[in-house]
Amino acid sequence: MKIAVIGTGYVGLVTGTCFADSGNDVICVDIDQKKIDNLKAGIIPIYEPGLSELVEHNVESHRLHFTTDLPAAVRPADVIYLAVGTPQGADGAADLSAMWSVVEAIAPHLREDAVVVTKSTVPVGTNARIYGMLREFTGRDCDVASNPEFLKEGAAIEDFMKPDRVVVGVRRPEVAEVLQQLYQPFLRTENPFIVMSPESAEMTKYVANALLSTKISFINEMANLCERMGGDINDVRRGIGHDSRIGFAFLFPGVGYGGSCFPKDVRALEAMALHHGIEPSILKAVDAVNERQKSVVAQKIETHFGGDLAGKTVGIWGLAFKPRTDDIREAPALVLIDWLLERGAVVRVHDPEAKDNVRAKYGDKIAYCDRRMETVAGADALAIMTEWKDYHSPDFAEMYQVMADPVVFDGRNLFDPERMKRRGYCYHSIGRPMVDGRTGKK
């Protein structure tokens, strides 16, 4: 098929590249000329494992193209995917101004049999409004489908190529058949292709992210309770996770969720509920718990140092909101950095991919380290904020020697407390008792 993807952000670029890789002719469109020039030159604007190689392969195979010429991309297209940004507005609802602009721009150039598909995360009712706008602009009925994405940053290629399900919202079965043909190469293991109304498809995306966010906030709140009551959240997690009704997914205690999806989508669903007269009590609680959890490491540091951070050196491992991405949007590490700087601490950071994005935000206010051990050399404490594999097995003996004081605040529970005690560390984690094995460095 001939496919146009409008928007070359995270979702648009992954979508276009994967469809090209399955043999389609794909044109990705963006208004940012520099971004398009970079993509043509093989410069990928985001870090996503495997994406750069896949883009290069499909560009060389002449199946993937990049342009700022929207009419030229839309006119021959069988399917037009809308993957523009829908950022959070001041009221928490999604800002759809970019979506409406694109709909108006594509209308004069649509083939009569073309299918327009929303890939962006959009509020319930967006599909219906796009349908109405296109009817007004073209004077005819246009097919508009909804196809929400369920991509995890850091595993987006795998998620697209091997989806656990594909959800589409359509008004005519013929449109579902077009999309099923498009997705057939990715559904060879009989994972379901689920057809529903556009409104249900739009809702499915928000409900999925809200439920996953709820699991994270729930286990974090229980972790905090475990600390107060002498329990170990890892034991509790094992105790509940083997219940088939509960499972283990998204029940890892930590410093809260971040990124471009969970925070925004929970708040957007909350705004939709309020708009329709429903009090979103659970959604409000999920968001509130998560915002508090982002400060849990700061609270532990404050208690440990008695509130006096002036002149203290704190190393931070992990800046991205999760591993295998350079995305720092709503990252818990940024909350900690802001808190430390406000109290006069010296901050040194390390991250395999996200340092440049953090440097763009903080400039020379903090120190950026290329090596893990450089981050902790002379440090009074280390805070671990992202569970990159790089941090799972450091040289603990070397780390002990180079730190001014072997104090670790582990926001991701990477290490075993008793082993850390035997190694001579003062070790704080999430939902587990603090241990202190220091003998000579206090």
C-alpha cells in the first residue's frame, strides 16, 4: 500500500518505518525542514533501540521517504496516518490544535477511497469531529478510523512488529478489512485484530495507560507503607504476584512513572471525566501518589543528612524516565536534581543516552560524567533513578573506595540490602528496611 504518515515524532517515525519494513511505500511528513533534512541524512531525533538501523535499511530500499510536502504525500496515499502531537493543555486536557490544522490541510488532497487513521492519542470524540470536518471540507463522506498505539519506549520496534493485539475503531467493515490487510504481516502468530467503534478505540488507549499507571502508584504506596511497618515490598510483591488475578507486570516499586504517555493520559482521562460530570477519584489519586513518589528519594536524602545538603556532592545514575530511551519528560530524576540544586548540593550525573537532553535543560548547573565511577568519585551519596542495565553490576569495591561516604539511595531496588550491608554500604531502597554496614568511612 501507499501510506502517508503525518508527524515524525516518536509514534509517527516508528509507525512509518515498521510499515515500510513490511513492504509498503511510506512517506513521512513533518513541517520541520531541519528534522526532515536530518532524517534524510540518517540522523534520528530520538533514541530507540533498532530504529536507526531500520530507517537506514528502508530508506536504502526506497520504501521509506521523508518530506515537508504534505500535498504530494497525501494525494497518492491509500492510507493517511495522523501522528501529530497532542500535548497536555493548561487544563489537563489534550491540546488538539495541531490535529485540526492537519485535518484541514489534508482535506483538499484526499483520494475518494483513502482511509484517514488517527494514531495519536486523542480524546473520545476526536474521530467523529475529524469525520465531520472532512465532510465539511470535501463535501463527501470520508473514511476515518482510529488505531491507538501501544508502544513502550525502549521496545517500540518489537511492540510494533509483534503486537499482543491491534485495536481499530471503524464505522464500516470495509475499512477494517483495509487495516487488517495492512497489519497482517505482524499478526502471523494469531494475536487478535480487535474491531470496535472509533469511540471505544479512543477510550481503550486511555483506559490501558490509566490502569497501568494505577498499578505503579498502588505498589509504590504499598512500598511506602511497608517501610513504616517493617515489611519488605519485594516479599509482598512475590506474595501477590503469583495470584493469577494480579500478576507481576507493572508492580515494581520505585520513584514513580514519567514519560510522554502515562502522566498526560491519566490527566486527559481525568479531564474527560470531569467534562462529562464524573468525579475521577481513582485517577486523581493515581496522579497525586505518583507526583509524591517522585520526591521519595529526596525525602530519604534529607532525613539522612539532617536537611543540610549545602556543599554535599550527590551523584545520580539514570536521568531518562526509563531505560532504553533518552526521553526525560516528567522524569523523576529531574525532580531530584531541582531539589538538590535548591539546597546547594553539588550534582554529578550519568546516563547512557539522556545526558544531552538534560544538558539542554540545566546547562552548567550540574556536572555530566561519561563514566559511572566518575559520577561517584568523592561523592557523599549516590542516587539511582533509572534501572539501566549498566547500573546492575558495578564494581562495588572500587565504588566503596572512590566515594567520600558509601551511601546509596536506590530508587529502583537494583541491589540486595544484606549484600550491600556486607559490602560496607549504607543502603536505602524503596519499600525495604534501610541497612548500614559502614565501619570506617562515616
